[in-house]
Amino acid sequence: MFAEQGLPKKQVLELLSKTLNLDSTYDSGYPVSSMSSTPHKLGIEIYSDTMDRNAGRYYTFQGSEQIEHETLNMIGDLFQINHPYGTSTSGGTESNILAMLAARETSSSSIQRPTIIAPETIHSSVEKAAWILGLNLFKTKIDDQYRAIPEEIEQAITSDTIGIFCTAGTTYLGQVDPIPEIASIADTHQLPLHVDAAFGGFVLPFLKALGYPSPSFDFQNPGVTSISMDPHKMGLAPIPASFLLFRNQEPLQKITMNVPYLLGSSANQRSLLGTRPAGPILATWGIMKHLGRKGYRNIIEICMNNTMLAMNRIAEHPKLGVPIQPIMNLLGIQIEGKPLQQIAGAMEHKGWRMALSPIPPTIRMVVMPHLEPDAINAFFDQLIQELD
């Protein structure tokens, strides 16, 4: 109830603190399936100091606009494109909606049943995008490594197809679809190809230097039209921070809407949201400037080392397994002998914050920076107790 008389500040904070005790914190190590983590301290400081900046009013906040352009260029450099076109968004869902909107708006108006093709492991936000935009989503089969099958995608192309979506870092297993092959198909058929790299975008570019395989996913592949990535995941930026990059200007122009009552750059809006915080954009810029490539490599090296620790613990128990070797710091845990729902429920009761993946049936573990060795060992110690 909204009371007539306000409460003292101290009482409000006490009530808030009591209620928030229900939240699980990253510091505890209990969120083992979260794709977000504790933001970098510099990002928190920048966000806190810039909470009044509105990315929907760049005519007023022109310095913030410049920072967004610089951040887009840094991410473009990471994705091997010299002059990217794009926009910041509120997250992977908005980025995917906008990428699909761009595919729709750049397609022929004579198409009767506009259809997007994507593998069955595509993120649920792509389904949401198709639902919102009134498009048909055709899902194709995947291989035994849970990747898109290029031949299946090509066979699915019809005169109604307006675009292809695939993933660099699936939510289920962190798998990367064969982007070079799919990009070649998209290029041949003159279709836009969007790569959802919400999670993988801040991991894959750094793996090769660490001695891990690094599947190609970026603009080095000529058929890739757009890429989305979320700095609020492995970029360690405060929520919400996402970016959508296009190879060419036309798709961005097609999703730009003029707002007649605003002036200057504020009148040209490229996001679904009008009013939106500039703080996460500025924080992303600050963290990238501060850490540099070396800083991110160091963070990802630690996460990959901890992922290998998790793999070792899995290998120690006969009832545990994985469907694929992890591509990045995300893995699926298979369990024999007991239903996954039962195990997950028991672990939730112990305080762990879990998630289950359906393709294939696994417990999802995302080895974010907050998931340190002690927490990983504690998790597996208690998981094994539930199995024995």
C-alpha cells in the first residue's frame, strides 16, 4: 500500500535490507547458472556517478553520445570491423528484436509470409522477437555437438526467407554454430545473417591467445550482417548493457525512427526504448578502457581454469558427465540415475541457484568470475551427496 505518511530514511533502508536478504548474491558463490556477475568496481563507480544521463536524449548529453560511439568502435575492433554501425540496447533480447526488425525492413515488401531461419538451440528471445514482429520462425535440426547444421539451413531457405539467426555461445552449452559455413550460405542467397554473441562476444575473441580453440564468428566472415553482444555478461558491466553492430549503414537506418518533438541526434532513435540509462554505456566504455585486451584475457583465463576444475570434478564421479567438451566458461552437467528436477530442487534447497537446459537435459553451470574454486568444490561436494 502507498501510505500517506512517509517513513524515516533509516526505517526504509532497514525494510529494504530485510527484504533483499531473500536475494542470492554473487559474492556467496551460490548463483552457479547466472550469465551475469558482480560488475567491475570502476563500472559501478561510473554508473553511480552518471545515473542522471539519458541515452534517449543525446542532444542534451552530447558527451555520452560520443562515449557510445567510441564504445561501438572498440567492440567493432574486437569483432574485426573498422567502421561498424550500431546502437546500444538494454540487453540481448532488445538487440535480437532490432536485428530481426532490420531483416524485416530490408526485405522485399512482396513477401507473403516473412520467415527467419534459426537452429533449435537459438535463444528464446529470437522466438519472442518473431512473435512481437509477426514473423514466422523456422527452426532447423542440430548435429551431435549441438550446433546448427549448415545444410539444414540452406535446405530450409525459400522465397519467404528474410534472414538467418545463429549463436556464438549458446545458452544451453556455450556452443558456437559453424558461422563461416552459414555466412557463406547467407552471402550466396543474399540474406542477412545475425550472430547472437550475447555471451560469447566477450569470451571468444580472447581464447586463441590463451591456447584454446576459438571458433570464427565475427565480421571477418563476409556473410555476417550483424552481431549482438552483452557487456553486462563477461564484459563485467552493470546491467543493462548490450550492443548491436551492423556491417553496413542501411539496416541501422531502417530501424531508426524520427521523433519530431526532439532536436538533433535525440530525434533519431535506434532503440526500442525512448528514455534509457546512459550509465551502463559509460561504464562499459570505462571498463574496456581500464582493462584493455590484456585485462579481459586475464579474467577469461581464470574462468577457463575454473571451468577445467569443474570438468575434473565431473570426471571423478561415474554418474556425472558432459555432452560436449566446453567451448568456453559454460558447461552442461549430465546426471545418471536420478531426475534432474529432483537434483536441482535439492540443490536449490541448499541455497544454490540452478538452471536446467532442455537440449540436451543438463544442469547448466556458467563459470563466471564470482564462481571461484572454493564455491565450485563446495557445489560438487554437495551435488555428489545428492547422487550417493
